[in-house]
Amino acid sequence: MLHAKSHHQRDEEKFVFKADTSSTPIFGSAESDVLLPRERIGQKMMDPRIAYQLVSDEMMHDGNPRYNLCTFVQTYMEEEAQKIMRDSMATNAIDKSEYPQTTEIEKRCVNIIANLWNVNHEEDFMGTSTVGSSEACMLGGMAMKFRWRKRAQSLGLDMGKKPNLIVSSGYQVVWEKFCVYWDIELREVPMSDLNNLTLDPHKAIALCDAYTIGIVPIMGITYTGGFDDIVTLDRLLSAYNQSAKISVPIHVDAASGGLYLPFMNPDLKWDFRLKNVVSISTSGHKYGLIYPGIGWVMWRDKEFLPEELIFKVAYLGDFEPTFQINFSRSGSQIWAQYYCFVRWGFEGYKAVHAKTRDVGLFLARGIKSLGLFEMINEGENIPIVCWSMSARADKKWDLYDLADRLRFNGWQVPAYPLPAKFQNVSVMRIVVRADQSMEQMSLFLKDLKHAIKELDNIQFERPKSQTTPVGYTH
């Protein structure tokens, strides 16, 4: 005679876990029923497919990179490019003797970029890959300091006095880090015109003295996307250097524009065609179309890269010069950059950037048509769209409220204050990238209009005093 099981018996059986097997569902496994390690490593091993699923699920709490409209770094690469990166991930770019072809590929990239920047082949140019443009800026700054120091010592200058570096107040935070790390006085040139937020060349020259290691103009200012006038700066600097005790060089921070301008505006002079430009840095992971992070730095002649910064490593029976700060990094980024040069060629890069520019102009027109914002950059020079709130808008909400509301649809477009002298002006910025289509930006504009409509219907009660928001510098 059969008897029905009691509720107590059924509950006991329900909560008895059997050992996992290859057929156990991932979310039926014992491992998925516990918290992942937070402070101490776990005691037991885990099935790789379960570990992958649980760890990859953690990524869902990040925002969607392709909806991050403020980041400069690329968020899409073709499957073939990703495969190139996977295939080369185990190589060590620093180990020249064990991975000679990675070294060769790096040299090819250096040559290609140097020629895009109109290097003079009568000079002995040098360059290297870096971990993002931040390391590239550090190397450029170090070269300027070491070269200045050698010349200052030969002239008998007081070496107890700090050298200085001149840059506009729209600098990226890496230059502040460089000056702190290397004991340099950072001399900021305040931006003086809200309609032209760039370096004033005359004011930059006025700050120069015998302790100036260099001036850093920017091609693609982080805050707004604007370009500094390097042609005027070069002309004024040539006149200054004729009577200067120590000549002052230019390092161009072209993190954004360095791999955009050669294709979209090749006639614009900002690079090694200008005689006082001695070094240039850029990001491969911006308009070089590579995942983060890789950068490049070039010197027009080995004269501007002091010997004490160069180390020699064994390479194919000879010695290869190396001058990176970082060690033991994957060669995959170098291979990815070379893949893109091979894959796209000049015509391909120009086509991608032209489409990106068109999308940026479309976006700027859409934002401007709302009649609520003052356009600071409309994407004509580089595909960066930047705007502030119009004084005529008469809204109870501000750009920070708008940024929060846009997040409801997944869009990441932060608001942030401008640098010195204009810190009371807050802006929003979108960096249009290669993977952003006209359709995607039309969806953003639709959500932007909807967010504005919702904010108009909210009753705001603001405290009278608010702290100044923290700046956004990436």
C-alpha cells in the first residue's frame, strides 16, 4: 500500500543538494548558492563555466560602454580585431628578444604615425608605444625636464629653484600628476573667453623664463574638444627663443586629435611641420580606434630625448633602445593598432572619421534646436559636442538633474564645471565615436526631449547653498 509523503519529508528532500556533475545547471549548482569572495579568497575550486557566469554577471552592474557618451575611449572593435588581440594577449611587449615580431610591429606603427605627423626625414625621429596617452605625456614631460636640466646646469643656473611647465587651465589631469611626481611648478594660463576656451599664446609666452621646460598646447581639449592655436604659439615662441637664455620647446598633447586630424584636416599645421614642436603624444584608444589602453609618443629628433632616459635591451644579437616607464605589458594593443592600420588604410580611417563627424554635427543640430542650451563646441573641428544651460532657459532644473534623468534610459552623459575662471559654468559633453550611428543619436535625442519634459513637470525644492560639483576630466 502506497502512502503520500508528508510535507516535512518533501521539504527535507527539496533542500538536500547533490554533488554537481557536468549536467548540473549553472544556476542549480552549489556554487551559485553562495556569495562570491569579497575579502578573503575562497577555499575550494569551481567549475570554469560556473566561475565565468558568476563573474561575468558582476559586469551587469557597470553601465553599457556603448551608452557611455562621454568617454573618449573606443567601445567597439570588429571581431577580427578582437581575435588579433586574443591571439597576442600572452606576448610581453617589453621582452624584445623573446617577441621580436611584436617589436617589429611596434616599429612599423611608430613609422606610420610619425609620417602622419609629417616628421622631417632629415632628422632622426624616435617614438614608442605606451600605456595610454598618460604614459606618453609623462615621457614627453620627462624628456623636456631632463633636457632643460642639462642645459641649465651648463649655464650655472640655480638648480635649487623649481622648473616650470606652461599649459592652459583646460589641461587633462595627467599634467598635474606629472608636475607633482616630478617636482615641477605648473603654470596655468587661464582661459579668458567663454567663446574661445583655448590657450592664449601671448599669455603663455609671457609666463616663460629660464626655468620653463616647455609649453603644452592641446589638440582636443578634454573639457570642450577645442584646439589650441599652435601656429601662433610656434611663431611667438620662435621670436622669444631668439633671445632666451634657454630655448623653450613645445610638446603637443594630441590625445584626441593626433589620429583624427591627419585624415580629416591634413592641411592644418600643428605637428612636426612647426619647428618648435619637439614631441607629440596621442591615444591609440581614442580616434586610433583601439580598445583602451594604448598611447604613442614621438620626438622629432633624438636630440630631444636625453640619453639617460634610454635603456638598451638585448634584441636579436644587438641592443634595442627602450624608454617606457611600464614593464611587462601585453603586446595585444600594439598588434590591434597595426591591424587597424592594415585593415582601414588612409581611406578607411577617413571614412570612419567622416561618418563620426556627420553624426556629431547631426547631434549638435538636434541639441541646439531645443532652444535651451548654449553650444560651446558643435563638433566641426573634432566630433565632440559640448553645451551649457542658456540663461534664457528659465528652468528650475539644471544640467546635473538632466544627467541623472538621462541615466533612467541608460545614457551616461555627466555634467561638470569648466576649469578656472569659468567654474560657475557647468557643461555637458558627448564624444561621438566610431560605433555611434545616426540612429543611435536619434534615439538619444528622443530620450533627451523626454527627459526635459519630465523634469519640467517635477516640483524642485533646492537648498540655497550647494557645493561646487567636482570637475570631470576624462
